[in-house]
Amino acid sequence: MSLQLVVDPIACDAHGTCAELLPELIVLDEWGYPIVDARPVPAHLEGHARRAVAACPVLALRLRRLRGA
Amino acid sequence: MSAPPHPTVAPPDATVVPRLIPHRPDASLGAHLARLGPPPRPTRSLVEQVEAAGVRGRGGAGFPTGVKMAAVAARSRTRGPIVVANGTEGEPASAKDQTLLVHVPHLVLDGMVAAAGAVGAREAILCVDRRHRHVVDAVGRAVGERQGRWADTVAVRVAQVPSRYVAGEESALVHWLNGGEAKPTSSPPRPFERGVDGRPTLVDNVETLAHVALVARFGAEWYRAIGTPDEPGTVLLTVGGHAARGGVYEVPSGVPLAALLDNAGAPLAELAGVLVGGYFGTWLDPATAAAVAVDHSSLRAVGGSLGCGVVFALPRGHCGLAETARIARWLAGEGAQQCGPCAHGLPAMAEAMEHLSAGGPGASRAHVRLHQLFVQVEGRGACRHPDGAVRMVRSALEVFAADAAAHAAGRPCPPAPAWLPTPAPGGWR
């Protein structure tokens, strides 16, 4: 089962914590909003991804199970 | 200022096919019944008929209507569904939904009742823009005429929606109907899962529902007799700009764009470009426009999109970049300001387009800047507003590339009057 990072763009307030914790998969645009890698999260980064999700102060970042993967 | 409803134009040639809108429209219930006969009894099997007919949504996306209806019908056992007819027509250059509602309101109401019966709904809401007073009046009159007839089947009411470009996006419409602001919401859930009052909600464009009403009467085979195999039936188009006989045209899907433009008095030889699909659409250069057919797949093949059926002719000697800059600025102001990349990116795109339009040293930097912005904006909103703006601006850079180079070299176009309409924003509630 693989996971994918998704951002709720309405909830996101550009705190930037996610990109600090997971620079491998998340970069910030010029206004500070995260651009997330939409590919399945590699197994060795799952723990970091979960920490990034938990650290978002507005709960805008989540992990979604990829169907059929 | 909103676009006036154009009367349908008498057909100078055979491209116009009056299925939805007759040549001499009469909005009364009596005339409607005399033309088409009584509406058939609502039936669940209409979902399969609509799927077999291949009706596609006419709000812009072109999604198969039968599939959407089936998704709502499948959820009807848990909670009673509801039908929302979207006649808000927030596209300033579009008049086809207003025309339909003013001239043939009963066909849309028939479609709402038929669709409600098909998905198991007992309630339907017809949404119109509250600034479109002629539409509000026409649909109010039509609903009144039906009082007491077929009253046992579906309760229909009219809702007057705030005038905003994004208010007609289906999640925004549902949010407003639920008492919120007319702004898009995060998905999931989608309206077909949980919409108005938390119920499964079928949101369909009013033209779509008018087609559904015809399928309910005459069947899938009749429906497929014209149009393309993949996109059957007719399509309502709003032809505007440099067009001697501009207006709303009902043509078979797949008609050559050049024939449509000729018919409307907008010969391609006189045009600098054609904006197809509305403000989320794409500019086409005259050579591309000359060879393309008006349907989703043909337009997609040349990098365009049919969208809501706007065909806007920009005459030669008018600057497509200046028009695009104005539309980009307007789209920036029409956003819901909820998603950062759109709230920041669209004003930045508008500014870069204004530099490009003005010419000089700013213009040569603007190109690079716009391409930086496209990748930071596209696909990053809760709705498709930022994607639509990127599509339109990107197409302008391609189609008006020679102008852009001239502007950057210090030869901007002379100022010209604005062509495309940019109405003042309304409220959110």
C-alpha cells in the first residue's frame, strides 16, 4: 500500500513547517506555499511524511492511500 | 454590467439547428407544450437513456451527464437527493444560458423534473445570477405558470445567486445554498456525495438539463442523429466580438468553426484571433481556427477547449495581449482569495501581462516571469480557477507571439477600446 501527500490549499496558511521537515518531497513556492511531490511517498520517507503531516499547525497536509497501488 | 441576452439569430445557412431554441421562441407554457408535447412521466430508466444518448455537461467540463446522474441515483437510498440547475452563467462573454432561460424556460424546468425523477429527488433548485433580472423574471413567471400542474412530482424553487465568476463552480454553489459564501470548498466530498443539506446533489448546467428533457421525450437514438458520435446533439454557442450577426447559435456539435464564424458575420480574414471557451478558454490563431471543428475533442487536439461555448472574435488591429492583460486582471479580482497560489499568483500574472502589453524593457522580462508563474499556479487551487487563468494567458503568449516580440522590442500596439466585458464584482452572499 502506498501513500501520497496532499495539501488542502484552502486550509494552508504557508507556515512552511512541512517543507522544513520533508525537503525531499516538499518545496515552497515564492509565496511560501508548499508544492508537494505527487508521486507515491518512498517507504524510507514515510516516517518523515507522517511527522510533517502531524506538524502542520492548520492540518492542511495529509497522507492519502493510493487506490490500486 | 452583464452580457445582454442575445436573441437567436435567424439562420442564413444550414449550420443552425433549432432543437432547444426554436426560430421564433415563445416562452409561454402553452407554446412550449404545443411545440414539444407534454413532458413524459419521470422514470428511473432516464439515467440509462441519457448515458446511451451520450449527453455531456454544458457548463464547461463536458463530463458525461449519465455517469453523474447514476452516481447520485446510486446514493438515493441513504438520503433523498436534490437537483440543482446551474443557470448562473458567470462567464461575462457568454449569453447562452440566459437566452435559454428567457426564451425556453419550460424546457429547462422539464429537464429538472425529469432528472429529479431519474435520480429519486423530490426537490430541485434553479440557480440564476441575481443581476440577470430578465432571467429572474422569466424563470419566476415560468415556475408560476406550472403551479398546480405536475405539482405532485417535484418541488421547484428559484435561487438568486451572487454575481461572481466562481459562484457557479459547483462546490461554491452548494456552499452558498447551504448558507455560506459563494466560494468553492475543498473536496472531497463532492456534491454528488454530500451537497445541499448534506444530501446527494446533482448539479447540472441548465443547457444540459434542456438536453435531458429532449432525451426524455424523444429517446437516445433521436438524440444521436446529429452531432459527432462521441459528442452527440446540438450545442449552444455565444458568438461575440467583431461579429456582424453575433448572438447565441444552436449548431450540431462538430460544426466547422470557420462556417460558424462566417454565419455570424465574423470572417476569419478580418480577425487577429478567436477566444474559444470563455475566460478559462484558449486563444486560437486564425489559421488554427480555420481548420478546427467545434467540439471538445477537436478543440483539445489543437490545444484548445470548448468550455462553456463562448466564441469571441478579436478583429485585426486590436491587441490580443492588452485584452488578455485586462482579463487576467479581472480574473485575479474574481478569485475567492482562499488558496495562496491563486491569491498571489493571479495578480502577479496580471501584472506581468500588463508589462508585456505596455512594451519596453518590462515586456522582455515579463515572458520569463509568466513561465515562472504558470508552474507555481497551475493545479494548486481547490477549484480550477487558477488553471483556467493559466490556460488562457499561456495561449495568448503563443497566439500573439509576434505581437509580444514587437512589444518587447519597444513597439507596443496603439491603445484600443476594450472588447471583452469585465463586469464589476458582486458580493459573496
